[in-house]
Amino acid sequence: MDFNMKKLASDAGVFFSRAVQFTEEKLGQAEKTELDAHFESLLANADCTKNWTEKILHQTEVLLQPNPSVRVEEFLYEKLDRKVPSRVTNGELLAQYMVEAANDFGPGTPYGKTLLKVGETQKRLGGAERDFMHSASINFLNPLRNFLEGDWRTITKERRILENRRLDLDACKARLKKAKAAEAKASAEHELRVAQTEFDRQAELTRLLLEGISSTHVNHLRCLHEFVESQATYYAQGYQYMLDLQKQLGSSKGEIFPGTFVGNAESTSPPPATTSPTTVAATIPVVPTVGRAPNPATAVEGALNLNDVKPPASGTRKARVLYDYEAADSSELALLADEMITVYSLPGMDPDWLIGERGNQKGKVPVTYLELLS
């Protein structure tokens, strides 16, 4: 009991001594031991790393889960060490609604068929989003959290101890200056040597921890690359899913809207700023045929296979390709985004398709992938 009381009194004395030293430093009445410039640079770098890591972590969480209520709920589950319940993504929920609507409207109706196709694509997009969120959380968010909750807390603790050791050291220096008697000076000098040793030891320990921030940057850099790769995979999957859906809808549009023709797919992708917004598709020149009118079902194939139907010299148009397109068979022409091709129409063709020529290559091309130029 006596030992505990003595320790309590000693701790109170140390605390009071530090408080006095701190106050006098703030008032400019006491000297303060300054850290070297390299050490101060390490401290500034550590603080900068901590601040930006917090901001990047928070904004990435917002990107992956925009709903703040859900983020709070997931945070509580994590702190309680419980498994976060599985949730459907917005895309999966939209897919569910579309499928249910298609069943009510009739899956055999044009609207119902389209809802089913779009719903299936939304489901695939939702699955890709789920995979991206899971990958980003493991490979990017968790390392950032581990740094803030592990390494940074250790650094903060050791910096606090270092500050206390510095206050003790400066308090010993102040007592040595005030000491008059030889015995008091000897005692103050002993306390100063002990305080200096403890300060140097703590400064070295803290320095090692601060220098470890550079390895933290290397680790976070690796995690950042993994985040970019997973995000690129997610967007590539979404782009491919939408291209597949666009092909499906394009192939069925002629059945749903017979006799219609749509020039540029402006609702899918607006033309670039350099293109006049008033540019619209005029009537595509139709190649005249000789003799009897061909069978609409075989007109295009005959033109492509026999090469006996050639476009008139003044009856073609130029078109810019909006997206890459992979030919489904030998009757189609593969396209590369931003290239220029010559297009024209044949009698009896599906209004969503044109004949495209590039050099000596020729084949069918989807209208929705083109921007027709005047």
C-alpha cells in the first residue's frame, strides 16, 4: 500500500512537472528542445500520409457504397465481428423488377421479350459490380484500414511518449539552471543524464517507426494497382455486356418496328463535340438492280457473295465508326472505333443494317455503330 501511494505521488509529481514545463514553453518562459530537421520531415510525412489515407479510404467507401445508412450498418457489423448480411446490388434489383414486369406483361410480347433481355443484362452487371466491390474491399480498403488502425496508432502512441520524454528532459534542464547548492546541482545533473538517455532511446524508436512510412507507401502503391485492375475489369465487363445487349436489341428491332430506319444511335452514345449536333442521317442511296427484283431474304447475301451489285458513283455516304464491332460471320464487316467507311443500302435489307466498304473489304454493318456524315 505504501509503495502504491509513493508511486501515485511520484506520477503526480511528474505530471505536474510536465504541465509546468509545457505552460512555460507556451508563454515563452522556458526553452524547448527542438528535434532535428530530418526528424521533423519524417513527422510531417507521417501526418500527410495519415490525413490523405483517411480521405482516400472514406471516399472509396462512398464510391463502393453510396448509401450512408448501409455504410454505418456494415461498420457496426465489422466492429461486432459479425458477418455482414448479403445484399442485392441496385442492378440485380432492377433486373428482378424487369423480369417480374415481363412475366406480367407477357414474355412473348415485344415489350416483355425486351424486358427479359435487358433484365438479364442488368443482372450480369449487378454481379460484376458485386465482384468489383468485394475485390476492392479486400485488396484496397482493408490495407488502408489496417494502416490507420494498426501502424498509425502505434506511431501516435510512441510520439506521445516522446513528447513526454522531451518535457521531462527540458524540466531537468530548467532545474539544473536553478540549482545553487552543490548537492542540488549533482542531483539535477544525474536526473538530466537519465532524462537525456530516455529521450534519446525514445527518439530512436520513434524515428524507426516514422521511417517505416516509406514501406507503407510501397504497400499502398501495390494495393492501388490492384484496385485499378479490378475497376478496369469491372468496366470492361459492363461494356461487353452492353454491347451484347445492343446487338440483341438491334437484331430484334426490325421485327418489332418493320420499315423503320434509325441513322445515328444518339440515345446510346452522343456524337463528339466536334460533330454538329444537327447532323442526322438522310436517306441512304439504294443500289439499283437489273432485271427482276431480288428476293428480300437473299438480296444482301447475293450482293456479298457474287459481288455483281456495285454502289453507284454518287450514291454512297461516309460514316464514322462509333464502337468496335466483331463480325459474327463472313457476311459482316468487322469495325474499329473512329475509322471511316463507305456505306449504302440494298433493296429488302433490314433497316438496322447497311453495306459497308473499306478498301476491297465489304460486308453488313449495324447502323447503331455508325455516325453517318453528310
